[in-house]
Amino acid sequence: MRTLACALLIAAAVWAQKKPITLEALAEPPGRGQGARVWAPDGRALAFRQGGELKIYDAASRATKTLITIDQLNAAAVKPPDARGPFEWTNRNARTGGMAWSDDGKSLLYPIQGDVFLIRVPDGEIKQLTKTRDIEIAPQLSPDGKKAVFRRGWDLYTVDVSSKKETRLTSGGSEALRNGGLDWVYPEEIGMDTAFWWSPDSKWLAYLQFDTSREPLFPHADFLGVRAVFEPERYPQAGENNATVRLGIVPAAGGPTRWIDAAITTTSDLLARAGWMPDSRRLYLVRLNRVQNHLEALAIDTESGTASTIFRESDPYWINLQADLRFIDGGKHFLWTSERDGYRHLYLYSEDGKEVRQITRGEWEVTGIAGVDENGRRIFYTSTEPSHLERHLYFIGFDGKNKQRLTPEPGTHQISMGPGGAFYLDTFSSLKTAPQTMLHAGDGSALGVYREADSRETDEYEILPAEMLQFRGPDGTQLYGRLIRPAGYQPGKKYPVVVNVYGGPGFVPVRDAWPPIDMDQVLAHRGYVVWQAENRGGAGRGHAFESAIYHKMGINELADQVEGVRHLISLGLADPERIGIRGHSYGGFMTVNALLNAPDVFHAGFAGAPVTSWINYDTIYTERYMGLPLEDEQGYRETALPQHAANLRGRLMLVHNFEDDNVLFQNTLQLTTALEAAGKQFEMMLYAQKTHGITGASLRHENQLMLDFFDRALR
């Protein structure tokens, strides 16, 4: 007994030596990790950047070697001139660079400092393809490896790999007429990251031309200098004009563009996906109507311009567009995911759309295609089948048979699979298990550790455990919440609460995954109960669960969040008079929404970059869920927040980047004007960053601001 008691005392002493998580812990630089990992075409090697080196990992031998140092490229590149003049509002999701393998796996295309390099594997020989003070944007190597295409300014160019001769493919490009360049809203809301594609035979380029001249300009301005700088952003708000988009093809050797008549959008539709079919003779196109409840996929003959319908989809609410068509069997078939039966599942189509087979089915979601083994006729996919709180890897035959789960551990598995499915990396975590990455063979067998769990955080800091709870929404729907009890928790004592909220569509707030060291942990160590709950409208539980927000964003979400707080109070650990809430973006909208429309429940709110009226937000996102303003004026009016300013009873802090490119600052200004008119006091902090998120020193300032605010409002 004495030995056991001593052991317990020693364990307690070791635990006590761990540091609480404070704002200083968030400010510490993270460990030096890897950059993006890119699988080779044969699926047997990975390229990645680590520190100042470009490395290759061989999956079969599990050996890593350095290919080159990044300094070699930096020394050769011509540094672009310092940016002058107005800021250019390129969307964060638009592809502007990134390394890529050649199709034969013998080279890596690597852009850096605006120049483009080709690096031979395995000897590391470097060939510089461009050497200019201009920036070569989003380079892509041709399938035969003989040319690279890139965008310079708003026009497309190719460069010959052997001779380094450049050929200009388009002309007349400008900020308002973008050849091969996207506008702001398409990559943000449709997930389109590029606007040009090589034909499989390397003879042609297909590209989109965005005419943004009809898109309204939002008048951003930079006030940090001696004189203000006008920095307008083309940003279409709900009901306003989108860009006119058309699709053309141009010879890779240069020549006139041939425009595809069937691939021109108007103000009533969206060109959502495009690319080449494997025969290099036809293009495919996926088109949505403006409110995104009708979809049509077309095959277009490039010689005749004739378009034929491959398939159509419709939905009474909206269509969630995810990945692109994925061609297999030499182009005879393609894979597509759809929610047509109420849950996202895999479908196999013949290339003309006349044959279709549903591969997976059930009341769970396919969250993505991880890979395809054509030789074994298997599809690897991730799904929520065991629980919407988890993510798992499966494979299934092309015929829908022989399904097998490859990830036995309960929790969240993030999969990076090489082409062909010979190897994959599985980064696994749960609420109780820190992330670790393992290398697996395609049959699921573990081959070894690729990256150990980072024990520095768990050894050094007292990470307070998170637990999953269930509660019922007002309509009886079973919902889940994540609870972190405060440090030194004492049963029977009532604590102040901070609710971490997002609440919007396409988001999964609660999952069985490792909680990072973040503000939730800081707040819990400060003595707060931290709560995060899902609500109807979120992703991962089927389309019916999502569609509860249709034309009434914020209403059912708030009702569910209120029930989550009431459940928390019923457990006896939450002080019902000290309930706070915080969130950013849609979470900022929900925070303000909670204070104005449930003031008896929520007593303090810290709202970052809130949408305060959906008429202010962008076309493609807003109209998908709310419809067109002219067709549902009441819906837009009822979900706007400034009209409820007089309801404010609690403490409110608003935080916003003045040049936020996503949720425009006018949202906050309209709300504060209404609060002032209603005689309501509030607090506000502005930052000068030209992004939606707050980063760097400003983020450290915001975190301290948040902590001080909740201490004043709830302690």
C-alpha cells in the first residue's frame, strides 16, 4: 500500500508540474513541420518541403532524402519588385503556386519568388524555366513534360522546357478581363481553384475568361500611409451581377482562341466545373443555375461545338457541389458524388451518362474520394458511416460490393493517398489521442510511423480533457456538444460559460478529434466552462439536417444553440447568469444573433467579423441558402440583425479588419449605427489587415482583448 501511495504522489507531482495553457503558450512558435505533401504519379513517393530543404520520401523503403536546398532556388530567382499601388484582392483559395510532379515522375515543377523551376528526380538537377521580375502565376507542366503554362498578369503564356522559349497564348487581359484568372467569389464559394487546363495530349489549353466589369466595386481604402490609397475590390453582393464567364481553347503552340458557345454564363447561371475529357477531343462542363438548385453536366465536342447532356440533378433546396468528375477506365466511366438520395454517396457513370450505378448507400455521408485502384477495381473513400462525429477510410468495388473499413480506431482519420492506392498516410486522432501519422499499404496494413505524435505539448502543458455530450434540439433532433470543464473543477460549483460558436452550413463544429492548444484551453484554464455545440444546418448529417436553414439563416441554429446552453445549465456546472458566446465570421453573426435574439440566455458576446445582414454578403454563398433578394425580401429582412439593436441587454465586443475582403466592414458599421441610434453601449476594435482572418501580432492582441472582455463581463 505504501508503494502504491508513493507512486500516486509522484504521478500527482509530475502532473502538477505541467504548465497551465495561457496566452503565452499560444504565442510560442509551433514545431517545424512539413509543408504540403505531394504524391508522385506512381503513388510510391512523396515530395515535401521541410525547413529549408525539398525532400523525397520513398514509401516502400520508408527512407527520406534531401533533393535540394531551397536556398539554391532563391539564389537563382529574380526577386519581383516591391508591390506598389493598390492591393490586389486574390482569393485565398485560388491556386497561385505549389509544386507538382511531372506525369512521368522524373521531375518536379517548383515556383518560387515568381520564377518557375524544374527539378530532376532523383539527382536534383535544376533547370530554371523563367527568370523575370514579373510573377509567373500558377504554373502547370504539360502531360508530356515538354512545356509549362502559367499566367503573367491577366494573360496566359507557355514556355518550352528545352529551349525556354516563351509563347504568349492570350492578349488583352486586364483586371476587368481575366484570361485564365478567377474573380474573387468563384474560388471562395464554388471551390474552383484554377481557370486553365492542359489537354491530355498536351496540344491544347482550355481556359476561362472572367469579364468582371459588371461586378460592383467595393471601395476599400488603406489609411496607414500619409495619404489614403483607394483599393477597390470586385465583390458582388446578394442580388448583384456576377462575372460573365466563357470557356475557350487555344493551341499550346499559339494561335487564336476558339470560344465554346455552349460554355458562356449569363447573370442567371454559374459555370462551376470544367476540364478535358480523356480523349482530348471533348470538354466537360458543370453548370448551375444562379440559386444552385439545378445542375447540368455537359460534354462538348471541340471541333463542332456540339454540346450533349451527360446528367442533370435538381434539389428542392440547394445542391452542395463538392469534387470534380473523376474519370476512370481510360475515360469510359467517371465517379461523381451526389446527395440525391438525401446523403452524399458515390455514383459511377458511363462517359455519356447513359449508365449510372449508385456505389454506396445508407444514412451516412461519403466525405471524399481518397483514391482509385483501377487494377483492383476499388474505390477508396472517407465517410461518416460509424458516426457523423468520426471520419473513416473504406474501399469498395466498382460494382458496389466487397466494402471494407480500413481504419479500426474510433476517431478522426485524415487520409493522404498516393495515386493507385498502393500506399497512404493516415493521420489519426481522437478526443483522447494526439495526432499521429502512420504509413499504410493499400490493404490497410500498417507499415510504420511516418510522424510521431507531438509529445511536447502533452508533456509540457496541462491539456484539459474534452468530453462529448448529447442533448435534444427544440424539434427533438439529437445533437452533440463538446465540453471542457475549467481547471480545478469542483462538482457543485457554478462557473461562467463561454460558448464557442460557428453554426453555418458546410461546417462540422463537433468531432471526435484531438483539441488543439487554443483559446478554448486558455479560457478553461482561466476558470470558464467552454462549450461548443452542433446545430441544424451543419454538414455531415445529411441534406435534411442542413436544409433547416433554408431562407432563414440564423433562426433554427440559434434555437439549437439555446437548447445546448439549457442542457449545460441542467447539469449543474454552469451559472445561468454568466453565459458568454464567441465566434468569427458566421460565428460572429451567430454571436450577435444570440445577444439580440436570445438576450435572456446570453449575457456577453465577442463577435469577430460578423455578417449582420445577408444582403451584404456575396452572391454565390448567400443566394444558395437565402435565394434572390427580390424573390424573398421578407427572408432577408427577418434575418438581418441591425433592426433588433434595441434588444441588446448584455455586453458586446465587435472586432473587424477594416479591409476584410470576405465579410465587408460595412456589416459592423451598419450594426454599430443601429446600436447607437437605440442608445445601446458596446465595445469595438478595428484591425488594419487586408484579410478575413486576424493573424500575427493582431491575433495576439485580439486574444488578450477577448480574455480581458470576458473577465470584465462574466467574472
